Amino acid sequence: MAQLALKKPIIFFDLEATGTDTGTDRIVEIAMIKLHPNGTRDTYTKRINPTIPISAEATGIHGINNQDVKDAPTFK
């Protein structure tokens, strides 16, 4: 695997949602990896209660269901 020649940290992030419509669907998970020039990593993952149902299609893609986020904080 090739190494990145970083001079500053870089952050990669991923969002999972209740579906694929960016106008109406909501975020259910935010994940980030911060890669430092020395090769160390910081990770962060947060589940979010979207206050609307997660579609079966979305659950089939990311594996997060309504039960998984029922007690999570809402996105404000």
C-alpha cells in the first residue's frame, strides 16, 4: 500500500442516511478519520436519531436500522 506524503493532517469523512434523496432524507451516522503526517490516526463515529424512519433500502446498504438509533441524540 502506498504511503501519503502529508505535510498537514487530512480528514476523511463518511455520512450514512435514511435514504438517497438529499432533499428529504436525514443523516443517521457521521464517521471521520484524521490521518496525521506521522501515520497516526484519530477516528470518530457518531450515530444520530433522524426522527424519521430509515428505509429498508438504506439499511440494506449501511446496516443501520431504526432500533440502532432510537436512543441516539438528534441532529441539531
